[in-house]
Amino acid sequence: MDPEELTAVSEPVRADLPPTTRMGAVHLTVADLDRSIAYYETQIGLQVHAREDGRARLGTGGEDLLVLTEEPGAKPADGHSGLFHFALLVPERIDLARWLAHAARDRVALTGLSDHFVSEALYLRDPDHHGIEIYADRPRELWEGQVGLRLTTEPLDTNDLLATLEDPGSESFDGLAAGTVMGHVHLCVADVGRTVDYYRDVVGFGLMAQLGDQAAFLSAGGYHHHLGGNTWQSAGRPYAPEGYARLTQMTIVLPDEASLDALAARVGGREVRDPSGIPIALTTG
């Protein structure tokens, strides 16, 4: 069975993090920084905020969403713990439609188009095989408190999405919409049970849904998920070592210093690793 077609089951919700906790910048290594910048600018629609010493910071003009560091010759990290995909949340459904029209017109290669009930999502892989999701949320009142029952994967109705545009063929595209944020990060993990124990019981995310020992989805503030973890290609596998194009940091953003200090005390610092060895940075914003 295609993992993206599995349907979530309901689990009790528990959360200790402030409800406004969110995800921040994702840091990746790439084999060729010029190639990656060209891809993220022309295909995804991000802009370079800064570039120096083999590193580039990208976003939509506000805070950094993606930080790329060149590691020449790095190989795709398939089969290791690390990144499954990072997910860019656009502000409105019409922004997702504009991006899809651009992808169709400019022949951007997609790996999937899904309706998750809670959201509509488009999937890609960059030149280093890093997974990317671009998505728009459905209205929260449709799914709040029902994530475990509602979260699913069905084919996306692209005609209905594109119908929000007057003329998809000529719709202008100047990049991802301002206000796009890092909506969630989905990890490849070594063990789902240990992942849940850590992110729920230590970090303090609420468990929103779980697919047995295959995947789990957690969040702060009742969101459908800020964090996902699955073992579909990484069960029992270690974090990718140097020499691989890998996730080198995901960022959890707390609303204030007090909540940051409280979380840092629980996890043992502001820069830590989860049970799969994946690096986490804590910050405020």
C-alpha cells in the first residue's frame, strides 16, 4: 500500500507546549548550491535572502524558511532517518492554485497531489531528493478536534482548485506568496513509538493521530500537525552521516523566552537531537 494513502486513526490529544508554538527554518545540506538556488527560485518560487560562505538563506521576504549549505558531492539520504519533507504553508487557497498553474505551465515535476481533508497539498523533490510539500489549509472549523478521524489521503481535485483562478493558463506567478510559513516538518524516523514518547511526553506536542508503528502526527494548539514522523523507509535506520544531503536542523519556535527556557530544561538545551539523531534547535519568534 502506498503510505500516502493510509488513513489516520484517532488518538487522545495531549499538549504542554504553548498553543502558538510553530515550526521555523529547515536547514539542509546540498551537493551544489548554485543548482539548488536555481531550483528553489525558479521552480518553487522562493527568494534568496542572503548568501555567503557556501550557505544561502531563502524565504518569501520575511523570516528565513530554508537554509542551504553546500557539501560538494553529497548523496541523497534515502533510507536514513532525517527529512521526509518540509511543508510550506501558503496563506490562501488561491495562492496554492497560482502555484499549481505555474507548475503546469512551466513543467515543474511533481511527485504527488493529495487531498488530506484538513489541507490540499502538492509534493515535489529537489535535485538532492529532499522532499517538499506546498499546501493550503482548509478552514479550521471543518477539522478542529477531529484530526484523528479526518486526516486522510485522497486524490486532489485539481480542476476545482484551479477554478479559483480566472485563467490558469495566463495567471502570473512572481513566486510563493508573501506570508508563506513553515507549516510542518515530516521526518523519517527509526522508531515511531520512541518518536511519540519524545515529542509528546518530553517536548510537549499533542498527539493528533497515529498509524500504528508506521507514522504519527503531533502538534501544538490543536493544529492538524506541526510534526510528522514515519518509518516507511527508515525503520531502525540511523541519522544520515556526513557525505549525504541531509536535514541538519529543524527549528521549533516558541512564543517567548519563558516557554523557551522551560522546553530547553525538559530536553537538555537549546540545540538537541531526537531519538533518531535528528538535530533540533529551539528559538523564539
